Amino acid sequence: MDNEITISGDERGLYGDTFDTTDSIDVPKLLIDQIIGQEHAVEVVKKAASQRRHVMMIGSPGTGKSLLAKAMAELLPKEELQDILAYPNPEDNNNPKIRLVPAGKGREIVMAHKMEAQKKVQSRNMLMMILVFGIVIYSFYVGQLLWGIIAAILILLLTRQLLPKDDMMIPKMIVSNYQKEHASFMDATGTHAGALLGDVRHDPFQSGGLETPAHDRVESGDIHKAHKGVLFIDEINTLSIESQQSLLTALQEKEYPITGQSERSSGALVKTEPVPCDFIMVAAGNLDAMEKMHPALRSRIKGYGYELFMRESMEDNPENRKNLVRFVAQEVMRDGRIPPFDKSAVDEVIREAQRRAGRKGHLTLKLRDLGGLVRVAGDIAHAEDVTVVTARHVLAAKKMARSIEQQLADSYLERKKDYQLFQKKGGAIGRVNGLAVLGGDSGIVLPIIAEVTPSQSSSEGRVIATGMLKDIAKEAVQNVSAVIKNITGKNVTNHDIHIQFIGTYEGVEGDSASISIATAVISALEGIPIDQSVAMTGSLSVRGDVLPIGGVTYKIEAAAQAGIKKVIIPKSNEDDVLIEEAYKDKIEIVPVTNIIEVIEHSLIGPEKNRIMEKLQNITSFRLNLDMPDVVPA
């Protein structure tokens, strides 16, 4: 691969000569300065922190949404932090009072009340002991010791029931910011209503002098603990509509009373005064999060803050490679249990960042997954009791740290080999080895079989596709029908075309199998065999152009692993190919631009010349809409 980007020679000198291991790399102290590749998001977060604006971040998992939210909390002023206390209300026991004090002051107030209550209890206990001993001694002298003991016990019981408890008047600190260096950061992802909005504990003893004071049963929620700080909620759409509505109220009013969240609990009778919750809201999620998000809540964030789309890749240039070197150093420092990385190990990590980007000239920004590779490589080196992680450890980590989808893809390949679901030798009519991606980072061989039969309908033929095809895949089959008629010149409306995707128990989505479908159907129509040592992937326009697809690197590696000798890919994806060194000598990569080139490299036998001559006479493809509809089986 001449266009493949590697890190060697002069390019390595752009950053390689500046360090021996990642221990020598300076790691910024502030989290906001550790963010890589999300410059626009960093700028917005800084503005939002200074102006106390809300932020919604949308993007793929692992692109740094939670790290940005934590960094935002570090930027907020510490001087504004406050403690929140709950006091008993003599006028209404079920309506505790709320008081705000500067951070750290709440602890002093609670301790002062406890010491005062303790002194009162000690004084009262001393008086009671003197009284009890006096009664017992007097009864002994008058010869009524038994009655004296009974009287003393009764006095003790009555005193315990009738006299007020001094500890019932001690306030409860429901939010403490004692000795905090930064504003609060509360991750409320996946919390239930009580944990998010606050709750009141159930009291099994509700009478007889044993009950717990209402203010002492009040528990603050994450919205209150985030007061003057940041409330972060990932997958915001997973919150119930009721919780989102309450969250909207808290955002608008900047205070929210705490009440019992269970209607059957005694805590449901308790409702505090409004508790301050002046927080900055950072909501996050994938693209589907916006669909199930409360429209008024999103409007509130959008109207009083910012919306951000997180980038998934960044340009592959020397500056960004330096940033990735720093990223490796940051991950080593955060973990604290793995050795530093040398230059060769960092080079392999950057190469993997290129592969995972899926775009030519880019580096991935799904850094959580990349950080997982760093930690696994470090664990391997630690197990070997070496002081530095090398390229060998990173390569071993790639094999060990395979995703579930990769392991499942390997299992699919083995099963298909055992049961001969796909072939890799000889030729077969109407049978082609397609390629697909499983889970975004794992390629699999997808056998596709086509059969053409006379139409069973008196009006027109049908295209019958089986294999759990989803919407985009169905549309791809329909587009292929137009190309097939233009290439073969046959009136396919008089035939039923059966297309079967073999072993697709998980379903098929996307249009990257378009050229595979077209090749299989043309082979079946013309009776020309397909070379089974060839696999292919690519989208197809109705004019016969081969369009780019995703996951090309993983598909090629899957074909090589399966024993395929040649793979056909779109010409526009040629620069996206970054296969492992182990596969380079095992497979031939053929870039193509149109369906004619696909036919040329895939069909075999003497009849191939006939179809190629026909194709040579075609100067342009014309769109013919008089085609049968796709009918899912």
C-alpha cells in the first residue's frame, strides 16, 4: 500500500527525538488542558464555565464528554461554594427549614449544636441520677426499699417519654463542601428519581417518642449536591419524563424542595422548604438521545447554553501526533500501575489510532477505547516485570484486548469454515463472497447467493431478498436491479430474482454489499461462474459507479484471515486501508471505480469474454425505473 501512512524516518523526528519514554512528557495539571482533539468543545466549555451556561454534548461514546464535564467543574470558582443545612420546624414538623451557609461553616454549626445538646444531656442525666439515688436511699432508711426502686424506675421511664430530646433540635447538613478544592461534580447518569431529586427516608417508628425527626430523614439529591457546581447526566434520554420535567423545574427556579418519592412511605408527608440547586447542567448522549429527550428541557439548555457535537477523528498531522504522545503519558499517569511507553510503543498506538479512525489522513478521537489498549499493553509489560512498554507489548495487547464483536467475528469465521458456508477456491455461478462489519471494528465474510427463475406472476417478476434485511439494505437491492438490467440488457421483469444472505442471523444493514449482489445476480443471469478466491465490498450507484464504504480495513483483514486471495474495494477507499503487517502478503487488494471493473476481476471462464464485450459497448448507464420491487421473504 503506497499511500499508507506510517511513522518512521523524518516524521518520527517531529516528536520522537524529544523523549525516551512517556515519563519525560509533561502532563498538564488541569483537566481542560488534557483534552485532545476537541478544541471547539474546550473553547465552548470555558465560555460556559465563566458565564454559568448549560451545555449539551452529543457524540459517540469515548470521545471525552464526561472528561469535559469534570474539567468544567475545575474552572468554577471555589469561593462561591455553600453548605446546606436542614433545621426542624417547630410550627410544622413535616416542613423542615433550609439554611445556606458558606462552605465549611455548616460543619462548625452542626458540631456546635451537638456539643450544646451533649452538655444538656449530661446535666439532665446528672440531676436524674441524684434524684434516683436520693429516692432509693430515702426508701432504704424508711424500710420501703422495694417501693423506692419501683418509684425510681417509673420516674426514669416518664422522664424519657415526656422530656424533649435535645438531639432532635440538631440541624442536619444535607450538602457539605468542607475542604473541597473545586466545585462539585455530580455524575447523575442512570440515577432514579430519589437519588436525582432528593428523598425522605421512611420512619418505621412514627410515634411513642421513638420517631426520627423529619429534618433528620431528609436526603439531598444530586441536583442539590451539585449546587454551585456541575451536574453531569450521560444518556439523558434514559431518564423518565417525570424526572426530566422535575429537572427542568430545578433548572428554571434554581431551587427544588425535597419530598418523599414513594407515595406509600411516611416520607411522602414531608416536604422541605425549597432547597437551592444552582448548578450548571451538562447533558450528554448519542444522536438518538435527542429523540427521547424532553423537548422543553432541551429548549432550556439550548436557549440558555450551548449544544456541542463531539468530533470522532482529527487530522493526522505532526501536532496531533504529539497530542497523542501526551495522551499515552496521561493514561500511564492516571493508571499509576503500568510502566511508561517508549517511542516504538507510542508509534504502534498512533498507528492503531489511524486504523480506528476509518478515514484517510485522520486519527481517532474515541480515546477511551484507545486508552484501554494502552492499559492492556501496560499490564502485559508489568506481568513480564519489565520497566518499559515496547511495540511488542502493544502488538500483543491488540490480540488480547479484542472486543466482543471481534471475538464473535472470529467465531463466525471458524463456524463458516467448518460448515463450508463460504468457499475460497474454484468457481461458482451466482455465489459471491461479500464482506461486512460487525460492531464497527470487526470484519466478517458474508456469502451471498443469487438464483434467477421464470416469473411466477403473470404481471411481472419480483426481487426476493432473504437474510433479515433492514431498510437501507433493501433499498440497496432495489438500486442494484437498475444496474443489472442496464449491464445485461435482459428484461428482468420477466424473472424472479432470489437473493440470499447466508448466515446473517443478526440481520443486514447498509449498502456495502451492493457490488456483491450485482455480481451474484449477473453471474446467475448469464451463467458465468465467479472466482471464489475473490471477496468484495462496495456501494453501487444506479449508474454503476462503485461508491465508498466504511470499515474497509477490518473487512480486508477478515478476508485475509478467511484465506481469500483477492479483495475488491472502492477506489475512493484506497487511502483508508491500514491493515496489519501480518496480512499484507496474504491478500491482493484491487481498487475499482465501476461495476465493469468488478465484473472483470471477479468472473472467470470462457463466457467471461462475451459479457466483457457487451460491457465495452456500453458507454454510459441509463437509469431505468421499470424494475421490480424488492420483496423481503
